[in-house]
Amino acid sequence: MEQLQHALSEQVKTHPFTPQSPTITAFRAEMPAVGSLLPWLKGQTMFPQYYLNFRDSARCIAAIGKVRSFSSEISAQEFVRQTDLLVVGGLTFDKRATFWLPRMVLEQTDNKLYATLYADGAQNPQSERQAALDAIKTLSNSTALSPVRQPLRIDTQKADENRWCAWVKKAVDAIERGDFTKVVLANETGFVASNPIDGKDFLAESEKQNTGCYHFLYAENPQRTFVGSTPERLFARHNGSIQTEALAGTAAMSEDPIQNQREAAWLLSDPKNDNENLLVVQDICDNLANYVRRLDVGEVGLKQLRRVQHLRRRIQAELKPPFSDAACLQAIHPTAAVSGLPQKKALDFLKNTENFDRTWYAGTLGVMTKNHSEFCVTIRSAFIESNKIRVFAGAGIVAGSVPLLEWREIERKASGLLTLLTHHGE
Ligand SMILES: C=C(O[C@@H]1C=C(C(=O)O)C=C[C@H]1O)C(=O)O
Ligand SMILES: [Mg+2]
């Protein structure tokens, strides 16, 4: 990190910081890859803080501070197109957009660590120079990660087993009446721990145990951190190609490989779960239709995790120019994997049934650049506030859904995060 500090200070010292230049300057430096970026992030006091460890590559981003903000996906995209810089952020479940250009971004790939520091020419030159120098100092801050295991006590639950089963029954009745074909109900459960839970420690433990996922963290301020480990991609775009997927339909996973295989065979042949998945395929394909010139849906496969396994169909498409991330976000989020189908009817049902605001749960977080953008779906997630944690989990309700089985499904999904606190790691 000293290497990065030195290289960046040299650049900042010689930069003119001309008054009222509208442009953003990016100062860049690189060094060989280090271990996890989470100890660095844990050592920071600058907010917002953002972290995204990608699912299918070694790429990982950690960012602090904010130089510019964008309250719509369109304005974020315009900025990215004009400047060729990166923005981070996303959309809440109900599509409120928050994107920003951070002050400092660390990006790690297989073998390199890149640091980029941004300075805004539209700001006062003296204060921008100072802000840049302050950001460079953060590179030497780092706090060792600590274990997170501790006793938890359940505090509040938006739906207990009985209420959940009533919600599911109401949904199945509405499906039988023909109001909609799928709705994804969710629950929020709050727990109290004896000591404060550190979001970075928690996520580091999740990275160890919940492999095969995107790991994300977003903290707007020191009081509240949104974290999670999701198996689900919203989309990844490389120039004009996008890769998305229908991830829906669930069976149990345990430490018993024979049992897991039995569950997998059942999942792959169960019509109710296949229907859950196919409705997501239909939703994504219909919503992308206007923006693509070719679209392929892959064969059904399995996405196996620590506590659950899912059906997955990969979807690959060629976008029509001008390859718009904003259009993709608006077209497919929230997919029928987290909302339902038809969407409007399903969302109305959720508004009248769920007794909490989802905010960032089942939203999307990612990064946007001119040529490459990637967003995950923020399920398997939680809010951490001091010694309290609120965990979210949902399940797709379709014709044939059995309330008690859907209850077990959401309890298993939530356990992916909760067992990090309550069980012994390896
Ligand atoms: C809504 C969630 O997961 C979604 C619902 C699934 C299902 O019902 O089978 C599977 C994966 C996700 O599409 C969640 O984990 O909160
Ligand atoms: Mg399900």
C-alpha cells in the first residue's frame, strides 16, 4: 500500500488543480495483488463505503467517499459515457436509484491491485487538493478482521410461521383466481447480539462459507450497513453482449452428499419448481425483447450453495446499440425471481400483504463502465446496526405452493447468513 501511496502523492503534488475546470481527474497507481480488501475497508472512516466481490471472476472492488452522485440510472450512464469513468451503486427493490463516483476505488483482479483516486475540477482547487491528499492517507489504514460468532436472540419478526402461512395461502388463492401467476413473498427477521456486529467481519466470514456468490456491502454512514452474499446475477454486459439468468426453484443442501444428490434429482424433475423458474425466463425475455436482436436461453442446471440449491437457466443476448445499462436496469429489475408475474399485479399484492419496506433487499447493486457493467440481485442480505441484524428471505409462490414448505425454504435461505454468527466455522 505504501507503494500506491507514494505513486499517487507524486501525481497529486504535480497536478495543477486549475480553478473551475469542469472535468474529473483520475489518479491511478497499481501494485501486485494483496489478500482481502476487507481489512482496508474496515480501517476506513470515510463514507459511503462500497464493496463488491464478483461471483464468476477474481475481480473485487472496494470504494470509499463520494465525488459525484446521480439519482437516476440515466444520469449515471450519461456521466459514464462522457467520462469513461466508473460509477458504483444500484436500485432499491422499488427502483430508487443511487449511483456515485467514489473518492477512492481499490480494484483487485487475479494478480494486480489498482487504486484510483478521483478529484473534481468543479470544486474549490485548494479543498480538492486537500481531499485528494486525505484520501491517499487512507491507504495505510487497515484493521485486522475478527471472528463474528456470538449468541443471537430473536427480536422482531415481520411474519411468524402462522402469519407467513396465511400470506402464502392468500397468494395461492389469488393465483387460483387468476390475479397473477407468481408472487415472491419475503420476510424480515431481526436479531440482537450481545456485542456490535462488524459488517466487514461478517462479510469476510460469508466469503469463506458462502462460496459461489457475489459478496456486497453498502454503508451510507457508520450507523447502518447493508451486506449479503447472493448467488443471483441481474446482468453482466460486455460491450453489446449481456448475460443474465433465471435463478429460481429451491431445494435443500446439507453436509450429506448423497442427500444433496437426491434433493437435486427431485428439484430437476419437480414441475412446481420448474414453473417458478420458467416464469422468470419468460419475464426476462419479454422485458428484454425490445432491446435485443438475439437472445438464447440455456438448458436448466443447478446452482448449489451451502444451505440451498437452485434451478438456473442462463440467458445470453446481443443488445441493439446504444448498449444501454439504464435501459437494461429499467427493463428487467425487479425480475420475476424477486417480484412476480405479471409484475404490476404482483407488486400490488406485495404492497397489500408484506408489512415492511424492502428498501435494498431484492434490489440491485453493481458497477457501470462504458464497456463493462455488472449488477447482482441483493437477496441473501441483511442490515446491520450495532448489535442488531435484520435478515431478509423470500420465496416464489406459484400454483401448488405449500405454505409450510415455503416457510422451511425461507428459513433455510436466511440460515445462510445467520449460521455465520451462530455456528462454528471450519
Ligand atoms: C427471493 C429470494 O430468492 C429467490 C427465490 C427463489 C425460490 O423461491 O425458489 C430462489 C431464488 C431466488 O430467485 C430470497 O432469497 O430472498
Ligand atoms: Mg421457491
